[in-house]
Amino acid sequence: MASRYLSEEEERELGRIVRTAMKTKPSVPSSSPCPVPETIRSLAFHEKLDTATVEEVALHVTECYECAMLAEKYVNEYREEKKKKIEKK
């Protein structure tokens, strides 16, 4: 199965949706089981995942407060690593 990766615009939109969802704790449980933390980390670190996985995890993160907080943690780690790489240059 061929993978289609997200365009820059799709990545920005996905980030906007996740950030908006993280502002409030949903009052209803997520409709899907929590993904493994490594998958959430892969998404936060912009690793290439197939589109179906990206969409599934992104939707779950918008519904699950705990996973949203985990995603935020990983996004902050990603930013710190990126910042350190830039400073080394």
C-alpha cells in the first residue's frame, strides 16, 4: 500500500486542530482506544506515517485529554531538539 504524506498545509491544519482541542478537556470518552505513545511521538516529531494512521491518531488526540497532553509533551521535546540542532550549527 502506497503512503501519501501530508503537505505543509495539511500539517499546519492538523497542528491547529490539535492545539485547539488541547485547550479544553472533553467531557465524553474517546471513541477509539489510545494509540501507543510511540505513535503519538512519531506524529509530534514529524516522522513519516501513513495517512490513515496520522488521521486516526490526530482524531483520537482531539478527543482524549490525556493523549493531547502527551502529544503536547512530545511537541515540546521536538522543538527543544530542533532548537539544539540549530544552535550547534
